[in-house]
Amino acid sequence: MPNRKLSGVVYANGQLEAPPQHEATVTVILGVNIQSIKVIEGDQVRKGQTLAYLAHPDLSNLQASYLKAYNQSLYLEKEYKRQKRLYEEEVGSGKQFQEVESKYQSVKAEMMAYESQLKQLSLSVTNIRERKIYDQISIVSPIDGYIEKCVDSNWTICFSVNYIF
């Protein structure tokens, strides 16, 4: 096809697809119920705009499990330091120190795993530590764009947002 300089407007029919770096698919990592959907196909959205609200008892259970592990880690950290001091002063047994150290490291790892899950859900770990339990989460758009589809064939929430050119 030859190149030509055009003056004026060119009208054309067809479909424009965004390159992959200008698309974002928003999915949920936790089995939850859709409480409400705030957008429909074709809606323009801005980065950070709420697309839907989700809720489920597993969400509360995850936060409660995190709090339990967090509080247990606080206790075990103090017990670990105490047992370490006793062991270094040759007053306590090595076996007790090793048991406490093992429990402390295990609970710390468990707490970090829960923290990671909560952060992936965009929940504030600091707020949860202060006993603010979230009963719902909001799903937000990661980019500016237009909603392509809202629910996939498996009836789970799935937004595909195309970048605005």
C-alpha cells in the first residue's frame, strides 16, 4: 500500500486492539462473593477507581488468622529472647531454646504469608493489627481505560481494562 499525505479526516470501520502493555486484567485471588459491581462494559474508568465490592467469611477468617499469628509472634519473640539469654548464660537448656526458636521462626513465616495475602488484597496490615477488620474489599482499576468485560464464563469477576489512547 502506498504512503500518501492526507489532509482532513479519514473515516474507517474496524476494530482497534490495544497492545498487551496497555491492557490490565483484574482478578480476585480469594474465593469471595460479589457484593456489588460499580461499572458496566464500555464504562470509562480511572486508575484507582473502584470496580466492585467483594465479601466472604473467608476474608474475615484470613484477617483473624493473621491477627492470631501476629500476637503469637509477639509472645514467642519475647520468649525466644528470654530463652536465648538463659541459654547463653548456661542456665537454660539448649533443647528448650531450640524448641522456642523453632516455634518462633514458624509463626513468623506463617505471619509473613498471611501479610502477603492481605497485601495482595490491598488491605492495610497496620489497620488489621489495630483490630480494624474489613468485612468487604474493593477491587480497583490498575490503569485508566475502558471496561471490556465484567464477568467471565465461569461466573467469577474478571475485568479487562483497555488503556485510553
